[in-house]
Amino acid sequence: MNDTRDLVILGGGLTGMTLALAAARQGISSHVVDRADPADLLAQGFDGRASAISTASWNLFTNIGLADRLEPHGSPIASIAVNDQMKPGAIDFTPAEGEGSLGRMFANRELRSALFDAADKEPLIAWHAQSEVTQRIRGEHGVSACLANGRILAGKLMVAAEGRGSPTREAAGIVMAKWNYSHRAIISGLTHAEPHDQVAWEIFYPSGPFALLPMRGLPDGLHRSALVWTVDEADAEGTLKLSARAFLAEVQKRMGDILGEVTSATARSSYPLGFHHTARITGQRLALIGDAAHGIHPIAGQGLNLGLRDVGALVDVIADGMRLGLEPGDAQLLRRYENWRGLDSFMVALATDGLTRLFGVPGKAASAIRRLGMSGVQRTPAIKNWFMDEARGVSGDLPELLKA
């Protein structure tokens, strides 16, 4: 059976499903193919990760009709506190009154739930869950994905949204620069005695950042934060195997009393940290978005937001082209997407990599220099405002869907 739509999106995660919904709001139809079972992805213990959604990304969710569904589950980020090993010389990023928050924190499970519910009700989205792609065909006049069950999904543009190990990117032969940081991120949810006051903490240690991210409190009044703790690869297994009491003690030692006593932690998980960036993000009737195109360190919490900027730009480009009578896979449109997103995502990736290396330099002298630099930023409003605009995602050439 041949079913033709505008887009064939391979990968139905956060970025791929957001693309399908954003495209649908512009009258653009899509197939979304994903190997996973949605029920597994929404299971309580599947993924303990949380994401910082920037102001611009929140505008995107608002513009595609998800804000009301998500709002009750998020915690605003009122300010960001940055310091080096809990020593003097910190930066406090707090917007001026009336400027709004620096973003919102959501459990990835809540983001998926909202996206899946909306996609299930959208007639312009054909969602093929638990489906394996056996062949990807990109020709002069269209694209198609052959599924293991024999079904053929046809379209005008193929979009790779499968994440860091994208088989579509590999099949296209797109060259990629990559390296491993030899670190892992340890993920857990913490409950603590004192309220977080919607402050996100980024505490830098030589082994990597130790981030505490404000989450919405539980109905029983317990205060919650998400932990993203970067450790050396050699220490990761031992950290994951610590007893509950020992793990809480290690966490408390690194965060001090900023949130009072840490009373419990959810199940721990981890993932390896690395950098990759493709030499190009398009091919013949092919566009890459999100982690299929670029993977960065979570030091600045911009990974998902970078992918959502890809989504906004690609939908803008395709919608503009279709209004002019061009089809989604037109080479002119893909060139415009390449030019728009290629350099911006590369600059963000480089900046993130630079921060990772800068704060990873060990020694008292390096720490003193970093703290001196942070003190300088703290005293310079123009620089602080620039950093806050970057955190909000409102700088540069924004796609229409990411504007308020």
C-alpha cells in the first residue's frame, strides 16, 4: 500500500513529533515512523530526564497549541546561579522585573505525553509506531520508506530525526565531526527540605558540571529538583552502584546546604557525553534535525532547544515555499534551511564545547581565573543580558514559530 504525504519523518521523539505537529499547523502532512512503543516511552520509570525549555521554544509550543496542556507540569526558571566549586565569585542571572523567566523545566515524560496526545488527534499526521524501516529511497521526484511489514510510505521530503545514531544520516554518507568527552551524565530526581525558589544551579567541578534544575513540587508539598551530575567515565559505574544513603551523601557534599537536606533520590540513570556535528544538514530530498545533525554537552541545557530551532526553521522554509508553489523537497528550500541553521547550530555547539573545556581545567590557578572572569561578568550588565538572551533562545534570526 502506497500512502503519499508531504513529509516522511523518521524518528518520533521530542524533536520529530514537534516537527510533525508544527508542520500540521501549516497544513503540511506527514508520516512519522518510530521503532519504539509509545506506552514504553511514557512508562513512569523509562526516562528520568528533564529538559529546560527556553523562552523561544516555549513560544513554539504555544504556537502549536501545547502550552495549556503543558503549563500545569512545568516549573519556571526565575534565575540561574553559576559558580565554581561553591567558592566566591559567582554569577547570578536574574531577568529584570517584567522580562519573564529564563525558561521552564519539564520532565521529558510530560513533554512526550503532550506531543503524543496531540499527534494522535491530528489527521495530517500518520503515526507509525513500533515500525522498522528496512529501506530508505530518495529520488529525483520523491522519497519513500519501506517498513518491515511491507508498507511503503511516500513523500516529498525525508527528515532524519532519529537522534545521535541516525541510520538515515549514515545511509546518506554525511560526514560528521565527533569526539567523546569520556564523561557520563548521572540523572536523578531529588527531593529536598528547602524550596528551590525557581533557581537553576550550575556548579562546576573539574570532572564536570553539577546541575540542580527546579521542578514542580509534588502535591504533598515536597520540593523537587532534577539532578544532572557529570562524572568521569571511570567513576560512572561506581556512582551508579552507590547505596541510596551513600549517593545522597555525595550529592549533599557537592551542593552544600543551598536546598537544605536532600531527603531522597529517584532511580539513577546515565548516558555518555560526546560532541558531534555534521558537515551539512541536507541532501537530496533530505533534511536533518535535532541530534541527528548536532549533539552537544548538556552544560548549557541547549540540546533540545537547538533541535526545536531546527524545527521552526524547517517549517518556515517549507511553508513559505509551498505558498509559492514549490514542493517540500525542492533544492532551493533545502539550501535556505542549510544556510539558516548550519552556521547557527555550529556556533552554539562550539561555544558549548569551549565552556566544557574551560571549566574542566583542574587546579587552583584555573579555578581562580574562572572565578575572576565570572565576577567580571557579574558586574557587567550588558554581558549578563547577552548571556540571558542566549539562554532564552531569543537572539539571532528566529523562525516565526519561535516568536511570541
